Amino acid sequence: MTRRFLYWFAPSLFLLLFFFYPLIRVLLLSFGSDDATLSALTSLPQFINLLIFTFYQAGLSTLLTLLVGIPIAYLFSHYAFRGKPLLRALTAVPFMLPTVVVAAGFTALLGPRGWVNLALMGAFDLTTPPITFVGTLTAILIAHVFYNSTIVIRLVGNSWSQLDPRLGHAARVLGAGSTTVLREISLPLLRPSLMAATLLVFLFDFTSFGVVLLLGGAQFRTLEVEIFIQAVRFLNLPAAALLSMIQLLFTLFFSIIYSRVVTKSIVPLNPRAASLNLRPAKTLREKIFVISATTFILILFALPMAALPARSVVRLEPDRGERGEFQPTLTLNNYRELAVNRRGSLFYVPPLEAVRNSLIYATLTVALALLLGFPAASALTRPTRLENIIDPFLMLPLGASAVTLGLGYVLAFNRWLYSPLLVPLAHTTLALPFVIRSLQPALASIPNRLREAAAVLGATPQQVWRSVDLPIIARALTAAGVFAFTVSLGEFGATAMLVRPEYPTMTTAIARFMSQPGGLNYGQAMAMATILLVVTTTAILVIERIRLPGAGEF
Amino acid sequence: MKNLLSSLGLLLLLLSACAPQGPRPLTVLTHDSFSVSENLIRQFESDNNVKISFVKGGDAGSVLNKAILTKDAPLADVLYGVDNTFLSRALDARIYSPYESPALADIPDEYKLDDQNRALPVDYGDVCINYDKSYFATNNLALPQSLSDLTKPEYKGLLVVEDPATSSPGLAFLLATVATLEDGYQDYWRQLKENDVVVVDSWETAYFTNFSASSGHGPQPMVVSYGSSPTAEVVYADPPVSESPTASLVGDGMCFRQVEFAGILAGTKNRAIAEKFIDFLLGKSFQEDMPLQMFVSPVNPKAAVPDVFIQNSQIPSNPASLDPQVIAINREAWIQGWTSVMNP
């Protein structure tokens, strides 16, 4: 009993202090105010439409993300090929890119003057761009898939790579075709990680804000966008609070469904070393699959992001004196300009400082999230009544509106917000549910008999943990760490808080450049975005290389 | 011995009162677009023995929200960044403490929208339509002279505007149409919609994705932006240019004037320094620094405006404006009205 209490003490205290307390304060204040502006909320049919659209786009996005993510998870968990670590890192990078940057990338590719349209117009002699991307539901869906596939790829991929193939082999011997094996054996066994991935992706899509706004244009409104408009534009806090409550209730609802389904489907199997399942593609069919899958990854992930470095080193403007002609020239001027404080501004962001600050915040977030998330995930693998009650509430930070939570922080912490320490704490609040959900299926998959066998052979509990648990969950730990890292770099929701200009990050620098006209500003935004890309990819590759002592592949 | 110690203690206490004080703190809450030259602030800090901390809280609406939420325990001593579209809301929430700065004597009355001097004007800017000079020259198009010109067929699909619900310049442009066309504004927007006006979510998208004369090289040669954007295109041009590739349409009623205010937050513990800072904001050196830092115009007529500003920004002679109280009462209704026409 004390063991369980110890497990939950730190994570619950953390969430209580940095999530529930600010949230409750802002909700209470909004409902307690005299403002009779609840009636000013959009009419009921409009509200129902809003809800329906929010669900619709989230559901469709999640479905598409699964359709894209599962085959790629299969690719990474079963095949070894050249460039695999880089490709894997590439699929994780979009997750932390600020929406402004992603929108710029997609627009550079598919916008009215993007490469694709320019190529098509040139090839078919058209006057107007044939492809309309920005402002369509398709744009929202594709951006969601772009952002969130990594969740499916990592969670499902990790489970799949450790799946024992012998059940599948037995089925084949008995005459089942490979699709039958997939349907009847692999997917059901993968259900815990599939469900975790689906829940996480759905919650992200449900509360999606930047993507809907920037890529959907003015015609698409989701619940989160409406909360923003009510809170920040109409200064109608009661309405915003009401909508936030509704959003939270739905999150709770989905969370409860998830816990019910998952507890029934966790089957501790014999986990295999991931490397044993990897092999190079041999048959023609396998080779075709690997090649087409890697090409697809490059098209979906690398191509939109490639626009950013391209625009940062290419200058499209003509030289002085000539007007209206495109003359692309290569230039490193944007990068040079980053290091120059041309206007002598107090708020100039030195690029190295921005990189350093972002990395420090991210490292702190990873450490804190893993330290808090691991015990919580462990407790969840042997659920008692306590876990069944706490479990659904753990997902709430992901379903809470960033705007509302930001205001809650202002209310709850007031001038404490000026401390830079609060930034990683706020990031950890978002990263924690992520980490817990990533670790949970992996921890649950450790068969108890292995632990018991080790104990019988004389291992102490610590030795059991080091030699049985740790190697099996090593991959999940890495995935959880990468998620926490990218959540922090992407600064989800922290934009709603107060920013101390003394500690700028890469994301704030990019936003600053994009908020003023001028070629140099745009170029510097692209340059900083490229730096963000490179830093993140490198960091992810480094994290994946970390081998915990004694946790080599078993 | 005891007597010696206590007298020493008393002596130290008395001496400490005479000792020079460390710099006093001042916290200034601003919106994200705030910028100032570093040497100006250092000068102010050393002149007044003060250490300033700036805190950025999002856009004007977000900052105001935070200030209102914390008015009983203010987050800062001075708030800068509330504009005339939010002024009434800020005053009703009683977040400011009045201060009649001596520098106000220099400021023209047209900017003093609060007669109780709770919110003091610091700068103004105009939200205007920017156009691509080379597009209009190449296609031999006449410039629109008024809002109703924009509904003419020769400008079909050439204008991109921002959603007033999600964008501050978008709201300002909507207010310009309301001020100029009053109740007929919805019919006007219907006509604009029939003329294929493009609506996006924010200034960043409109300017850097859709506008043809920016680095985004988009399809629309007219965008709702700021009167100072053409100057920024020169200041931040790469390679350097001698004249701006863009200019503003400044016909009567086509632009909307925005005035930004600063005020001392009620409940501040650093009143004296806060007052000095407000004087500083209204004073010549800061006012002259603003145009090239924040790309806004100074309210203090004594402040010299940089040449590049004068050459490239067009100031409208008759910008549209609305009483802040009227804006506060009707803002939601107007935005809903706009939405019902544009997204039925």
C-alpha cells in the first residue's frame, strides 16, 4: 500500500499543482463573474455544428494517421536498411515544428506559388494555380497526419518490433495467409499500443488550433479556435471557460473508454529483442514495399520541410534596379543577419542563445517527465481501484485548452511566472501524459514469470529491475524521452503564457521574425526554422543512440 | 558589552539608511510587438537608478486579459499595448491608475481618448491596404480610391483580408468598413465576397503567403496590412532597395486609425518610477526611436520621424475611426454579422 502511494505521490502532486490548481482557478473565476455574457455565446445550432466539425476532422485525421502510421511502423520494426535512423528521426521532427513554420513549408510546396503549382503551370501552360491547398479540409488533414504520424510509428513500431513472431509462424503453418495473420494475430496483440496511439493522436487533433487556423483558413472553426476567439478577442471568459469545460469532459470520456478497453487487452507476452525481428528485405515484394514506403516517407515528411532550408539560402528577389523578375541566387545572408542586431533592439535574440535555451528547457522537461511518469506508468500496470479512478484524469492536460490553461497559470502563479523555471514545468505538464501512455503498454508487456525466474535465481529486486525490466522497456523509455523532448521544443501552449525576453527560445525567435514585413525578416525566420530542424533531428538521433548501462539488446 | 553591541547595531541601521540604494525594480508588461533600442533603456536605467524587466504577454487582447485577471495583484507596474479597440474594456475593468504626465502637454488632443488620463497615448498607426506597385504598373490598373472601388470587377480576386475574429488588423479593416458604410457594411462585404475577396486567418498568412510583393510571392496584389509596412519593406530589404515595392491605399475612410496606450497599473508598488517611465514613453527620445523599432508613428509632434519613414509610408488624411465605447459595445455583433455574410 505504501509502495503504491509512493509511486503516485510525486506525479499526482505535480499534476495537482501545475495543472488542476490553475485550471480550477480560472474556471471558478469565469463562472463566478457577474458577466451575463454566457448568452452571447453562439446559438445552439451553431455550437452543435462546431462540435460536429471538431469531432469530424479529429476522427478523420486520426483514421488517416493510423493508415499512414501503421505500415511505416511495420517498416521500421521489421526491416533493416540504409539510412533508417535518419528516416526515423525525420518522422519525429514535424511534431515539434511551430505551426507557422509548417504552414510556411506546406505553402512553399503546395501554395498558390508553391513548387508543385509552378511546375504544373509550366508543364500544362495554365494561368491559374490548379491545386488549391490552403483553406481546404484536405490541408488540415494532411497537416495533422504530418504532425502526428510519429506517435503511431513510434508506439506501435516499438511494440511490433518486440512481438514474438512464433504465434504468427504457427498460424502460417496451419494455413493462414499473411493478411489473416495481420488481422487475427498481430493487430490484436498490438492493441494496447494501438489504443494508446489512437487516443493520443485523437486528443491532439481534437484540440488542434494552429493547424486549423493557419491551413484551414477562416471557414473552419473547432472548439479550440472558438475558445481562443471568446477568450482573447471578445474577452468573454465565462464563454471560454464553458467551452473549455466541455472540451475537458470529452477528453475525460475518451480517456475512460481507453482505460476500459486497454485493461482488458493487455497480454504479457514473451518479448523478443527488437534486433531479432529486423532483417534486410529479401524477396521482390519486400523490396518493393521498403522502397515505396521510404519514398512515401520522404515525400510526406522531408519534402514540406525541405522548403524551409531552401528558402533560407535562396534569394528570389531581383537585384537593385530590376523589377518583377525572379532570379534565384544562393546566399548565406539570412544566417549572417541572424547574428546581427541591426536595429540595436533590446529584444534581439542571439541565435546561439535561443538554441541553448530551447535545449536546456527540453532537457529539463525530459528529465522531469521521465522521473514523474515512470512510477505512474508502473503503478498503472497493476491497477487497483485507485488506478482506475486516477487513470482517466491523467490525460486531461492534453485535452485542456492552451489558452485557458495559460490564463490559469497567470491567475495561480502571478509573478512566479517570471521565473524561467516555470517554463519546463509547464512543458512537463503536457509531456507527462504522453510519457505515461508511452511507457504503460511496454511496462505491462513484461511477463511476470521472467521476474520471478530471476528472483528464484537469486537476483535482488534492483537486479531484477536492471536485468529484466530495463532492457525490455528501453525502447519505450527512449520513445517517451523523444516525445517529451519534442513537446518541449514545440512549446505547446506556452505561447499563452508570459515570456521573459531574457530567455528567448528558437520558437519565439521565429514568431518574432514572421510578425514583421520585409525580406530579411522572412529570410531570418526561415534560417532560424532550419536551425530548429537541424537541432531537433540531431538531438533525436543522439537520444536514440543513448544506451542505458546494462540495457543493451538482450 | 551588551550596550556596545546594541549601539553598534543601531549605528549600522542608521548608516544603512544613508547608504546608496541598489537599483529599484520596474516591471513593464507589453504585447509581443514591443521593441526599443537597447541603449535608450540602459540610459533610462542609469539616469533613474532603476532596473527594468519587460514581460511580453501575447497580442493586445491576451495582454489585456492577463491584466484584467490579475488586477488585484498586478503582474507589472506599467502596461503598454492596449489599443483603441480594447480601450473601453480596459477602462471599464479599472486596471489603470490615473496619471497626468507633464509630457501630455505636448500631445495633440486627438489622441487623448481618455480624459481621465488613465490610459495615455503613446503611438498610432494605420491599418491600410497595401498594394504591389509593380503589379498595378504592369497591368495598367488604376488604384482603388475608396472602399466601394474594391467591389469593382477589375479588382476581382485581387484582395486578401484577415478574419476579424482571429486577427487584429482584420478587425481594424472591418471597423473601417463599419465606420464608413455604417449599417450597409454587410451588403458591402457581400459585394466583396462576390468579387472573390480572399479571407485568411492572420496577418502572417495574408502577408507572407498571399501577398505578391512580399517574400512569399503570393497571388494577391492587395493585402490588409499597416501603413508602415512599405517602410519595413525598405528597411528590411535584401538586397537593399531605393524605394519600397509596396505602398498604401489612403483614400478617405479606407484606413483605420489605431492608437496604442500605456498606463500605470493600479496597485503598483513602484509609483514614482512608473511615472518616470510613462514620461519617458511620451518623451522625445523614445518617440523618435519608435518608428524604426515598432514601425508606428509618434504622437509627440516634437519627435522627428526618420526620412525612410516619411518617404515610404503614406499617412491618410481622413482615416476611419470609431469611438472606443461604441467599439466595445458592438464588436461582437459586428464580427458575428461579418461571419454570417462570409461563412453562412
